[in-house]
Amino acid sequence: MLHEITLKINGEEYQVAVKSHHTLLSVLREQLGITSPKRGCENGECGACTVILDGKPVNSCMVLAVEADGSTIETTEGLAKGGDLHPLQEAFIEHNAVQCGFCTPGMLMSAKALLDFNPHPTEEDIKVALAGNLCRCTGYYRIIEAVKDAATKMEAKK
Amino acid sequence: MRPFDYYKPKDFQEAIALLSQEGKKTFPLAGATDLVPMARDERWLPDIVVDIKALPGLREMKLTDEGLYVGAAMTMNEIAASPLVKSKWDVLAQGASSVGHNQVRNRATVGGNIATSSPAADTPPSLLVLEAIVVARGPEGERRIPITEFFLGPRRNALKKGEIIVGLILPNPPEGAVGSYHRISRRHGADLAIVGVAVLAYPKAEGFGWRVALGAVAPTPIRVPQAEATLSAAPGKPDEAVISQAIQEAVAASKPIDDIRATAKYRREMIATLMRKAVEDVLEKL
């Protein structure tokens, strides 16, 4: 069964025909060429596919694309503005919070959703927000430091 | 994933007609956090998936004469953050905030958590001590099922073909009631509970009334009446001897299994540890 749906992704509107059983992750990656959300466990364990759906981070591997009809979606492709990296991206680079990079887009989206909603997170808030994102390289310490630093810098810019 | 058809009806008549079709495997869909992984593994083989999130009342939460009405499609994060839920039904907020991780809690719904009927689900122990009532609607109309009669076995419940959970009624708890939910899992976030314990207590004429429910240690989430009676028989706050006896009775009432997450022996030990924590928590708040 095919469904004509509309998605607003990183500020741009897309109209796309999707199959009932296709996930948002597969439509983003394979039909729209938006590949920052990664296909990891496809089971809601790893968080590599995290996107922000109507303001909330979700695992796009566990959303049917048709369910997202009419929604607003943010992915890592939309973070940099006019060639300037988002403060979270800058902080991840500065703190060496990226090694292999596979988890990074998911980490960034979970972290962005946190800071959008809570600009002054405690370390515990950050850990809770990132609990659904696995990283097998960094040991998390640098990621948490990067999120803290980005929060401070974003606040200073206001 | 095997292909299926998807519908998102706006009224119950259409939804129930779709779900009642003979000869088809039909599934209601709310948060999709159970359905999509199960369909992908082809453990569930839906022909028809009916998204119930646009049905009237399913995304509502409101106070009524009976208590708090929580629409079936309210998410775990919405429930965990709700000042209404926290006001008198906080033990459910604690259960909801223990489910999976943030991304899952933004999608998983309370209706889905009980409809899937995993013995290890995190909201049922809280719903059991709150004596919640499940409101279901199907081909024969609407009916109410006490949560204590809802779970029939692992992934089995009292719902009939074509019936969906519309919402839950959380009755007003006795005056002064306080609750606590404790759980343990292999990974904090993402994994199912190895053991979950919900405890609720309230002042009564002499001493306190106690309710205790366990998750992940029997074919369904269970209340443990003997342990409750022991705690409730204490003339005031139960002392160490009474608490130890109640814990032993709760462990004796459980029927845990060995599985990939833990051994039965470990689960029994953890019932004792978590129940003690929950009782102590409640005693502090009483």
C-alpha cells in the first residue's frame, strides 16, 4: 500500500510516496538521500538513527514513515547554518568526542533536543538524554564534556 | 519486513471494523516500539496495521469524578512529566520514567505497554498498586477490565479480537497515599526490567494499608496479597521483623524463570533488595 505523505525536513518540504511497512529511517536514507541517521541495530537499542520528530528525539528505525505524515523532522544535515557549524558540532570536534563517528549524528540530535528544551542541563540530565545512544569508541566522557561546553557557549551567545 | 497495509481512522467504528476482519492478522499501532521490531523479526506478521493515535480521547489526560483518565496513546515521557499524574499517582510517573530510554519514552504509550503484556513491562506494577481500570472498546461496545484481571500470561491478555484499549482510569488513591517503584536491568536505559517492584501505602484507622506488586518474576505482573496483609497488620509503621517477613512472603509468591537477562535465583534476591528499597522509600514519605 502506497501513501503520499508530506515531511518538513530541516526546513524544506518533501512530498514522497511511501510504503506502509517502510520505516522513517529507510525513507530518509533510501528515498530522500538523507544519510546522517545511521542504520545500526534497527531495534531501538543503539540510537544511531535518532532524529528529532516534532521537537522530540525518536529512533527513526521504529517509526513508520507514513506515521510521520505532516511532521517536522530535524537531522544532522540541518544543524550547520550558512556554512557555520552548530555549537554542538564545534564542541564535539574541540573535545575529540568523535572517533569512528557512526554514533555521532544520533548523539548530536539527542543532545540538540536536550538543549532546545533544557539550556542548562546537569551532568545527570545529559546522561539521561544520551542513555539511548551507544558509543563503542569514546567511553562517553568526551561526549558529555562536549555537550556541557556547547550549552555554556550557546548561553553566552544569547 | 513483510508488507502490510496501514490505516489511520478518525472514528472508532472504522477502526474496530478494520481490526475485526476475519482471516486477517490485524494489529493496532500506537508508539510502534513493539510492533516495528516484532514485525521486522517476523515474529508478528500483520496484514493490517491500524494507527489508533487519531481516535477521539486517546491522546487525552483529564481529571474525572472517578480519578484520572489517561488516554491509551499518551507516551511514557508525557506521563512521567505530567503534574497531574505526579499529584496523586506518582508511582505511575516513576514506572513510566523507567521504560527504555528517552527516544523510546517519546513514542512508547501506556496502552501499548499493557497491550503487549510482557511480564517485564514497567508500568503494570504501578498500575496494579493503583488498581487501574482498563477501558476497552470493540465490536460489542465499551467495557471496563480491572487491571488485576487484564493479564492472562506472557503476551496474553483479556482483550478480544477487534478490541482496543481506549484509556485507563486511575481511581483516586486513599488519602495520603504514597508510592515507590524500583527496578533493575542490565543496562540503564533500553533493556527490559529483570525485576520491578511497586509499593503503595496510605494511613488507615490503625497503622497503614499496603499494596505491593512485582514485575518480571511471574508469567504476569502480580500483586502479593500475603505480603500486603503482613505489612498492613502492623499497628503502626512496620518494623524490621514485619518488613523481613513481608519480603519473604513476596519472594515465595513469585515464580521467576531463568532467561537471557537473569537467573531465577538472582531475581528472587533482587525482589528482596528492591522491595526493601521501595518500602523504605514509602516509609520516609508517609
